[in-house]
Amino acid sequence: MSKLLPADFAYGFATAAYQIEGTPAGANRTASIWDTFTHVKPKSGHKRVADDSSGDVAADSFNRWREDIALLKSYGANSYRFSVSWSRIIDFGGSKKAAGYKDPANWEGIKLYREIIEELVRVGITPFVTLHHFDLPQALEDRYGGWLNKKIVDDFVHYAKICFESFGDVVKHWITTNEPYVAIVTGYGYGIHAPGRSSYREIADEGDSSTEPWIAGHHFILAHAHTVKYFREHVFPVHGGTIGITLDSSSYIPYDDKPENVEAAQRGRDFQLGLFADPIYKGHYPASVKRILGNRLPDFTAEEIDIIKGSSDFFGVNAYTSSLTRDGGHDELRGNIETTFIKPDGTQLGTQAKSSWLQDYAPGFRLLLNYIWKTYKTPIYVTENGFSAKSDVELSLPEVLHDTDRVEYFRGYTNALLAAVVEDGVPVKGYFAWSLLDNFEWSDGYTTRFGVTYVDYKTQMRYPKESSQFLKKWFAEHIGRE
Ligand code: GCO
């Protein structure tokens, strides 16, 4: 076996619309739940975003996308994963909705993405388009409760159809939705992401954390599966292409070899990954999830299972961190497990990122890739992998560009990726670093940076960090040639 990644390996960077585009709701798109979440405070006065910011301006990619594509090119990327904004592509401005009426397309929004996609193709970068990355249109939240209502399935397919019609001739790689686990657990469980529903009253005014995440998750799966069905029946025969989903998981490693902790690590995987991956790749929910949630986990009909099972051409995974896992605790949202970064000998697992949930532990990444391949037997794209360095916020220009911790992170993770592919035989087809640019990091606002490019938010000037050059060189050396 060659010691290199395959010649057609996709290497690039990932971003998401709300995190980079800027432009407030109302300007040229309607509102998403993230506009509402960042601008409306709950009655408790709870601060929802660390620096009270929003994505109104973000990295101004709405205006600077040509510059951003030039950056991609300068980093040697052959692929780019980005999301399109549902509330930019569909016009939710119509106030009255007659029965059967579908919200119309917004041609301005479509034109923008069409230009971006054509420019990418022109410079030789393959677009990977995510249809939904957390920014559900507020209109659908207002009309019927968004993801809590099965009506979302039809609206999602309607939106996807418009995207396929508008871009299907040029876009050959589609991702229906991004990280549904994060969306449901943070959005309806802890209430720390939009729509901010939760049973914790100090955080949210409404919500039921014991039922809503699982109902929302159920509808995410159905929306995904019906979209894929439509794609396979109507789009693929004309334009070809592949379609799948992006899930996320920590690499759950048993704290020690006690059987209950080995089992707890599996439960962690079952909740974060299996909740979506098992229905999609195997046709049923994981047994441990069913056991813990009981009848709060909605059932699929036999007909639905037919549509869901096998509804992803690839396995998209966002992988950042590892978790030493023990049995215990009552956090049902994570499957009643406890996680730590402190090893039994008292030392840290790896270098701590600025994000509290993230430590650099590359062996965990290799384990996770192996687990996914062994369990789901589907080729993998690493759709996100990255690190928020403390130096990003502790230093300023020009020192901030020496992002040593991020370079070390990528060094470890790219080598783990290579080992998984060439030594373990895991078919990984692509890798996207998160992220091309510093951007709006959800409830952390701008206090945490993940970019390989530093964004000076006062001027919106972009400055490549050392990590961008590390990745450029590494992939130039490790992707094989025909
Ligand atoms: C996602 C992620 C990204 C984050 C990144 C760093 O949903 O794909 O949440 O949007 O910015 O994972 O936390």
C-alpha cells in the first residue's frame, strides 16, 4: 500500500454561512433563529453569547468572498466546504400563506451562491455544499415550532429542491445537514444555542429538555432522508453527484478498563453519533439510547425506515476532541456519562484549547476514524477538524500569526489521518480544516477563534496564520499523484 493519501483526496477548509457572511436579517435575507437568539434576551436576562455579539457583520464574507476564495487557493486547497443560507435562498417575507403555497425562491440569494460556486470551479476548487448549518429560518420556527414539527420535512425538501435546481449542474457534493446532535442538544436541551429552548429556567423561557431534543432529532433524520430520496430519484439521474450527512463526535475513550467505563464510552458514542448514524446507516436507533429514553424517543414507521436506511453516500464527521469516559452522572443528553481530560495518573490528556471542550489528542482521532469505518462500513469525509488556540486571543498582530498550538494540533491529526488511511485501511476520502477564517463561534461569539486566517474585525483584513502554511505543505507532500 502506498504511503500517501489517494490522488483524488479532497483537501480544503470548512465554513458556515451564519459564522462568516455577515449582513443582518432584513438586508437581503429573512431572519434565522440565530438572528433572534443573538438579538432577543430571555426574560431571565441570561447572556446568550459571551461577548453579546451576533453574526450581523461576522467576517463580512458576503462582500469579501472573492478574497476568501483567493485565500483558499493560496493555501493549496482543492475543495471547499461551505453552507448556503436557507433564509437567503428562500424568501420568507410573504406574510399570508395559503394552503399548499410554497415560499418562493429569492433570486438575489441564489445569484450570490451561483457566483461563488462558479468562481470556485473556475479556480479549480471543488465545492462541497452544506444545505443546513444551524440557521433555521425564523419563519418556520414561528409558524409551527421548526424542528419540533414534522412539517419541517416538507419545507426542508422544498428548500433542497431549489438548491439542486439552482446549483446541481455544478455542485457534485452535497451535505444535507450539519451536526444535528449539537443542534438538538444545545438548542433544545441545554438551551445554549438557537432556538434556546430548555428546561433550565435561568437560561430559557420555554422548552422541555427531556423530550424536545429527541423529537427534533427525529425530524432531522426524516428531513435528511426525504431530501436524499428526492436527490436520488430526480437529481442524480440528470446531474450525478453524491449526497450525505455530517455528524459530530468526540472520541470516547474509557477512563480505565473497568467494564462499566468501557460500556459508558460506548454509550457516549451511541448518543452523540449513533442516535443519527444508526438509523441512517443501519435502520434503527441504538439499543442503549432506546433503553434510556424509552417512549420519549419517537418510533419510525416501516415505510420511513425504508427511506432512512442507507440514505447517505458517505459518512461526514466533524472530529475535534476526545473524552475520557466514566459511567455516572445524570446527564441524559449525553447518555449518563461523565467525561474528563485528566488521566488516571493525574496528567492532562493533551494541550487545552481556548474552547473548554477541546483538547489536542490525535490518537483519539485515529481511533474514531477506525470506529466509524468498522461500525458503519461507509467511506468517510472529515468535514471539520480544528483547534481554537489560546494565542489567538492572548496575542495581537503580528505575533498572533504564530499559532504554534494549532500547528502542533494539525501535525498530530494529519499524521493520525494518514496512519488511519495507509496503516489501518480506513477509506477517508477528504479532509476539511475548521476553519478558513476566524469567525462567529456561536455562544462564544468572537472570543474564540478557529481560523487558519486571522481576521482583524476592525478592518476585516485577513492575515494567514502559520497553520495555513503547515496544512498547505503537509497536503502537498501527502496526496499522491496519478
Ligand atoms: C459545526 C461546528 C462549527 C464550530 C466548530 C468549532 O457545527 O460544524 O459547531 O460551526 O464553529 O465546530 O466549535
